[in-house]
Amino acid sequence: MEKYFRIIWDGYYGYANYLLDEILHPRWHNYFYWLVGASLVIWILELLFPWRKDQPAIRQDFWLDLFYLFWNYFLFALIAYNALSMVAVELFNDFLGLFGITNLVAIEIETWPFWAKLLMIFLVRDFMQWNIHRMYHHVGWMWEFHKVHHSTRQMGFAALLRFHWMENVIYRTLEYLPLAMIGVGLTDFFIVHIFTLVLGQLGHANLKIPLGPFKYVLNGPQMHLWHHARHLPDSHPNGFNYGISLSLWDFIFRTHYWPSDDENLPVGLPDEEHFPEDFIRQNTEPFHRIFGKKHDLQPKK
């Protein structure tokens, strides 16, 4: 038991030192400034080349979404996630050790060429995220958490960053095993993570990005806007366009819906949801709805 308390202490203390070092000592691999810098560049592009020209530069809930950036990517890890996730990984490894399993790696990619490693990590992670995202729309209690992300009424790059902290827990938990089985290195994961984060922000941005034939491979703001449509068509009552970085999976598995490029498409949750608009209630409401049984927990209709 002492081992786990030590892990918790090291998790809090180590992450606090790491975050402070990130902020005080900018470097090329500095996650804090990569995220802030990428967000700033994409916001400037939105200001210079807006797709929805009547949308204000400081759109509705802009500052709330920026707070979600710091909360989901830094503060939540400091308060709870980093330490507890380290304990969970150690418990999982100890459990496997009971059966004599000491190494999860099934495909050793460390010896692969650099580009091949990054491509494999990117494809495995994005396919897992597509599957998990689809689950969010089809599993009732997951949808309650995912509603936070869909509550934005005006789309912009920072809308990507608005999500309930439970999504961090669910995504990272379900991603862990397949990534562990291919022996993902920290540096390789960092590069893929930053790349997909930028693609995700562009996919939510107020930008018109003509992808041409690449639209069948890459997700973009014109396709993803439909994923956030306020009113879904009867043909897709639980959602569509689940791709995070790639649209490829939606076209392969026929979960795509893209009737037009409609910059004026109303987005967000239907009015009858009565979803909270402040940070505290947005993060407590899903628990009330799940455990208080305020709804029948059916996915989006």
C-alpha cells in the first residue's frame, strides 16, 4: 500500500514541478507553449479569414472555452488525473503480474523507421478515438458527459477544448491498452498528440478549408460542423461524422453525413435540453442526470 501512496505523492509533486518548469523554461518540446501557440495562430487565422463573417471575433463562450483549455490540459491533471492515472497503471501492471505477464508489447515498433512509427501511432490512436467518440453518442451515460462538448452555440477553434473532465478519463483509459501493445515512446506520442491537437482545433475553427479529394481522408471544419448540428436528421438520430483527425473511418463505416457546406448551420444542443452555461454546473450536471435519473439516458435524438 505504501507503494501506491508514494506514486500518488510523486504524481502530484512531479507534475507540479513539470508544469512549473514548462511555463518558466520554454523549449521546442514544451507542451504548454505548443498548445497556447497553436491556439493563438489558429485564432489569428479565424480573425483574418473567417468562414462565418457575421460571427464575432470574441464569440459566445470564448473565454469559457479558453478556461477549459487550461483546465482540461493542465489543471485537472495537477488536481487529480496525473497521480490517479499513475496508480491505475501500476495496479493494472500488478494485476497482469499475477498471471506472469510482465510485458504488454505485442508489436515492437521502436525499431521501425521514424515516419512509420508516427504513422502507426497516429492511425491506431485515431481509430480508437473514432470508436470511443461513437460510443459517446450511442451509450446513454457517456452522452450525458459528451453534452458539455456539444453545448457550444458558436463554433471556433477553442470549442475542441470544451469537454467534461470525464472524457479525459474515458479516452485515456480505453486508449491505454492498444497503445501499450505497440510500445509507444513518449517523444513519439508527444509529436502525434500535438499534430492531432492542431488538426482538431482546425476541425472546429471558423475557417473554410477546401480539402478537395482529401476530404475523404482528413476531417475539416465543413464536415465537422454537421457533427455539431443542433437538430439531427431522422436518418442519423444518434449522430454522425465521428472522426477526430481523419474522416476516413466515417466513410469506411458509413457514418458520414455531409449534405452541403453550410456556414449558417445552427449548432449546439436543442433548447429543450436546458443545459447549464457556466463551468461548475456544466461539470456537475451530467452526474445529476445520470445518478438523479432526471432523464432516461437515451442518446441524442
